[in-house]
Amino acid sequence: MTEEVVVTGFGVHTAFGRGAQAVRDGVFAGVPAFAAATRFDPTPYRTPMTAAAPGEPVLREVLHDCAHDAVTMAGLNRGAQAAVLVGSAGDWTAVTRFWREREETGLADSVPAHLAQGLADRLGLHGRRLAFTNACVASASALIHGWRLVSSGWAPAAVCAGAYLVEEENHAKFDSGRALAKDGAVRPFSAGRSGLLLGDGVAVLVLESARTARERGARVLARFTGWGIASDAYHVAKPHPEGRGMAAAARQALNRAGLSTVDYVNAHGTGTPLNDSAETNGLRSVLGPSTVVSSTKGTTGHMLEASGAVEFVISLLALLDGVVPPTANYFAPDPACDLDYVTEGPRKADLRQVLSLNAAFGGMNTAIVLEHA
Amino acid sequence: MTLRVRSSAKVDGPVDLPAVPGFIESTFNPLVHHVATNCLAGQDIPGDRLAVVLGSLVGDCTTTDLASRLLVQGQVHNALLFMQATANAVLGYLSREFDITGPLLALSTMDGMDDELLDTAELLLADPGLDAVLVLGVELVPTERAAHALSLLPATAPRHDLAIALLLERHPEEP
């Protein structure tokens, strides 16, 4: 027997600040959050631009704040049985501080599993505690693992998270790989797109079985009805040009949900030349040429391990509000990207199903279907 | 569900590992590649029905810390080091080599890695779309930073690099 999996709570932090309203005011309004970095000296790098909230927030604290918001919304109390699954590579600032200053404060959070354990302890939840470290599909993988645990009855609930805050280590690495946008703007699916920029992202979701949600009297925000995971088996760094793995993941997710189409796709859409054309090809092969797609990374930046969880929240808000968030910074059509990218601004729509896609280095792809409660 | 070990491989102690093209500086990726290829050799499993799960508490600390030391010394980053610091790199390499198009996962836990990897394999194999799961466990002798971090946790650092691979499937005689 399998349990239906539903969403009953969320918390979110982006460069626009904490909470859903900040996402509505920034992401759904199509406002890019990019500015010159202030958390580190960006002068050695080709671009100074990132999408970061003001100040120097601590990853663990932001994660705990978002988790507090999520479990409060869900009404999940201390002592409950719930898995805690966090998509994160750990706190990179602790690594840098160690080598720069021999500072050990917060060093334990450089171990990803410690973030998951610390979150479970903070929330007083009992169950397995795991960190997913597979880069840009890490938190999507955590959410899918949470689905598996709840659906199979292994756990009555799962608190699934993703956490990344802008810092110098990854900015330097993406800069060295010449992956950062040269013109200071992320332009998903647009002609002239030149790369990604990093952005703050932390999100926490509460998943549980529909049965326990009913028994607890919890408000169901959406149904988590499908998912897929597939690999390209093509290249260590480049996506398959036809989006083979992405298409396979999307097909799995639709099949699991019993759907042949969806009303909106929140794409991975990094703004890199290779990703966006590959993703377009994969999507066209599964959903056809009239698919409504947007990438919200033109506003938030690329949140690395947190992308799946934050974009799950964005997809959830799209369902709840009946609004498709736009693709920001779109400049001009690229013949290799020929879908409907919602470039004119936010679009009102009666959304019943949303597909959220993510991809990662190494050819990993995830797809998640959310449906109206 | 009862799991059956279809094949296994292990490195526990000093050993000359074959180089893996494109991977430098750290033993992490050669260890993963060595045990994985030994485990998968001669196995006939469709790539879309095989999942891979890699577990490591601190991951490739050698590459992570080398890159960080270069950063604080003001040296230009080597993009190769970025690629190698995430487990995705070697998992992607393996997926191409063996045409694995199923799920690729990387985990970190403090609650008993062995049990968690086996539980994850069992959970994955509840999916009728999968026939087998390649489970990989890898830990390196910690770097100075990783050793300091581990000293703050209820965790034990290995004295030498180690890696293990198990290819698991559902027991065929299970009702």
C-alpha cells in the first residue's frame, strides 16, 4: 500500500528576504536581485555580481528560521516522528574561515550531515537524518527521498530542505570555470545569455501522508503526485544536447502522476548556453512546442543545492496564487529555445499541475509534479 | 524486503589505484571508480534499471581543502578542482562508462552510514522500475580541516582511505 503525499508547510529565504511575500514581490514580479557582492571582495573575479540578501547571514541560522516557519505552518510539533533530509554541501564559509584565520567557529557545519542532525535536534523531531550532497539536484533528491519514505509508510512525515548562501568559494570556482554571466544578468532561454550567477536560497518543506494530514487537521497546500530521476550518461560537465536525462525524468514524473501534460513548467533554466537549449529540447520532446515554461533564476540566481527546494516553493506559490512567474532578463529569441517562456511578466492562469525541473553537474536530472489540493 | 549481494569490492588500506583520466590530486575519485568498476564488471543490468548511491561523511575533503587553500592564498582557481570536489563528477563519469541512466545519489549521515546506505537501497528497490542498486561507501583520511571538524562531532576519522561497493538486488526467492 502506498500513501498519498501532500505538502502542509513551507519556509523560504531568497535574496529578496524571508517568507512567501518576499518571493511574490521579487520572483513573481520578475525583479532581478543581482548586485555587486559585499560578503567578499569580488575584485579578483570576472564579475562581482551575485543575488544575495543584505549582510552575512549564517547558513545554519537561516535554515533553522525557514524550518521554524515550515513546521509552524504545518502544525508539526516537537517530538513528532519525521525524517529530516537536507540538500546541502555544508557551510562553505566555515571552510574558508578555517584556512584564512584558523577559525573553528561553525566548522562542524562544513560537514553536511551535521546540518541535518542540527536541524532535527532543533526541531525536536525523531527519525532518520540525512544530507544529500549531489550538487544542484541535492534538495530535489531530498524531496523525492522524502516522498519515498512517506509514500512507503517508512515515515509519517518528512521535513525536506535545501540550503545555500552566496560565498566566495563557489563564486571563485564558477568564475574559474567561466560559467558566470559576463554581463551581470542571468538571461534564461534568451539570445545572448552568457551564464549563471549565484544566489541565496534556503527552503524547507513539510511532506506527510494525506491520511495523517487529515487526522491532524492540517491544511493541505498541494499534492506531491509525481517525480522522476534520471541521468544523461553523457558527459561529466555538459548536459546531453537533446536533454535525454531531463526528458526521461519528466516522463517518469508525469507517468507517476498519471498525467500527459501540465499547466506550467518551472525549468532549471540556468542561463548557460548549453543547459537552456538542452532543457528546451528535452521539454519539447515530452510536452510539445506550446509548453508554458519559465525559469526564475533570472531573479534569484542559481542557488546550487537549494535550487530544488526553493523552486518547489515557487511552484507551490504559482499553484496557490494562480500566477506563472516570468522569465526575467529575456533579451531576444534564440532559435535553439523555442517554447513559451513567459517573458512579458507574471501571467494569471488557472494552474492545476506544475512540473519543477532541476539538473546537476554529472548529468543528473530531477522532475517533480505538484497538483492543486 | 530481503536484499541479495550480487557482487562486491573493497579497498581498505594503501593500494596503488589506477588513475582516472581528468581526476587529479585526490584519491577519492579513483577509489570510487576502482570499487565501482570492479563491482559492475561482467554484470548485465540495463542502465535505466540501475541506481547508484554514494555515501561519505565528509566527501572529498582533499580536493575541497586544496581548492580553499588556493583561494585564501590568492591563487587562481583550477576549474578541474571544482569539478572533482563534488561526488557528481565521478558518478557522472561512471554513468557514462556504464551507460547508467537511473538515479545517482550522494548522501552524508552521522547516524550510521552502513545501515543508511542499505536502507536507501531497500527503499529504492521498492520501485519496480529498478532492478539493482550499486551502493558505494568512501572515506578518506581527513585533512587538517576535516579532522578539526570531525573532532567536534561524535564521529571517528578513518586512519587510512577506504572504499566499499556492493551491488544489491531484491532476493529472487522472496515472496
